[in-house]
Amino acid sequence: MKSIFIIFMFFACLLRVNATTKTAISNSGQGWNVAGNWSPSGIPQSGDTVIIPAGVTISVKTNIYNTLPDIVIKIYGTLDFNSGGKLELGNAAKVIVYIGGSISGSGPSEVIKINGVSKYKGNTDGTIVGPAYSDTHSGASPAGFSLSILPVKFQSFIAKTNNQKQAKFNWTVSDESQIASYTLEKSTDNRSWKTIRKQPAAISQLQVNTYYETDSFLTLGISYYRVKAEGNNGELFYSNTEKIEDHSAKGFTIYPNPVSSRLSLQIDPTQLLGAVTVTLYNSNAIRTEQFHFEKTSSGNLEMNISHLAKGTYRVVLTDTKGTRQDQTVIIY
């Protein structure tokens, strides 16, 4: 019995070492089942990643496997099923259809199965267009594909503000084994996004992980936030979008703006209490200068900023009570 186990482990390791990426390059003869239709040459086997590039069609014309291989199929072009075409895959298999990619078929014998569950049937599902994703956790046909690409599952994404005028975020994910990093992104128009902070994915055996981030610089009005997950192979996946609204009054006025050498601030005494600290951050959120003032009766503060590089800066005021106010200034 021990000898049999050793032999089994040897072949399992051999399969893992020989796993490779197979890219479809043509669709002659029996399509998928022709070694020469793949680069490098050879029909995809368990452990392989299959790439069907944009503009390329590969056809499944027969029952390809009887061993339930664990194959990851990435479709940018077309996976086409002919009558009798079947892909019966193993428990760890995944089928990912990217934007521009598709799966097509029309008959009841045209099937994709993962771990014995039918994920696609030609007569039921017809044409599936990306983005779409299927694995052992997704449903059965006609709900075998999620209409998004989610090798990572976002269980939640929560955004809240605190009394320090900061936005606090946490997100909980599962099935993140193929994820390299997460990036918190921010937008003021829900179209153009900038990075707040990036952090690596946890190297953990936990089924569920929770991550935390902070945006210390709220923008007056509405800001939108999302989390971008980057896969180990460069794929990008996104959480839902949350918004934060900051309609607090401005505690100070900047003039002139843009400014070249001397920055003046007019403080509203009803919004800030006691001594104040003025901190300037550049566009990379790096602190470049800091000034401390006792509030004058006039509320007027002046600073020499002629030594700072040209660019856009965030001006943050903090008073003795911990109240934060911030605005943007351009130095030219």
C-alpha cells in the first residue's frame, strides 16, 4: 500500500511540474482535440491554463476528457460547441469569459461540467458573452455562470465616516487564493479613479479575510470608493461602489489660488477653535510643509511657500479640538 501511495504522489507531482499555459492558435480538424491547434503543441491536460485569444475560435466537437482534469480556461475569443461536444472538468476547474469573449452552442449534448455539475448546456444557455465566470461554487445551468468575473468573492464593502473627518473602510472576501493585492480607489465623478492605498492580499488559509483602510482627506461633496483586486496573472476585479458625502462648512478660505510664493488663509472663527496647525500634502499624499499658529483676532494666516515645487497640494487645518478642514491649492 505504501508503494502505491509513493507511485501516486510521484505522478501527481509530475503532472504539476508539467502544467503549462496552452494558447489556441488554430481550429483545424477536431478543434480542441488536435495537438497542433495549441501552442505549445499538445491537448490541454490537468493543471494547465488554457488561453483562447481575442479573434480566435476553438471548437469542441466530441467528449474530450474522461478523467475530469482541473483546467483553467480563459476565453477572450470564442469557445464553440458542436453537436456532441463536451468538456467534463474537475473540482478545481474554472471557466472565465472576458469582455469580448463568448461561449456558443445550440444543442442539448453540448455541455460544460465541473465536478459533475452542468454549468453550460447549448440548448439552454445558447451564447454566453463576457464578463462571466464559472467554477465549482457557481450554480447549475441555466445559472451556471455568474455574469461577472469573480475569482475573488466580495462578501461586503463598507464605508463610514468618523468625527475626525476621515473615511473608514472594511471589506470581507473569500476564495482569494488567486489574488495578489487590493487597492482602495476614489473618484469624484464615478468615472475617473485614483489610488488611495494598495495592500497585499493576506497569505492565509482562512476561508474569509477582512481588510481595513482609511482615507484621511475627505473631499467636500460626494466621493465614490471601490476596491480593486488584482489577480496573480494581472486580472482585475472590482467590489461594489460606495459613496461618502461631506457637506461640512469650509473652515477657511485660501487666497490667492493659484498662488506662487505667499499663501494666505482666512479662518472662520466659528468653525475652528484655538491654535491651528496648517499642513500641506502634495499630490502623492506626502507631507511637504507644516506651520503652527495661535489664532489671531482677525483670523488671517500667511505662509511662505516659495520653496515648494509647483503642483497641486492639499491644505489641511487642524485645531486644538481635533477638527479637520481641508481644501486644495495650486502652486505655480
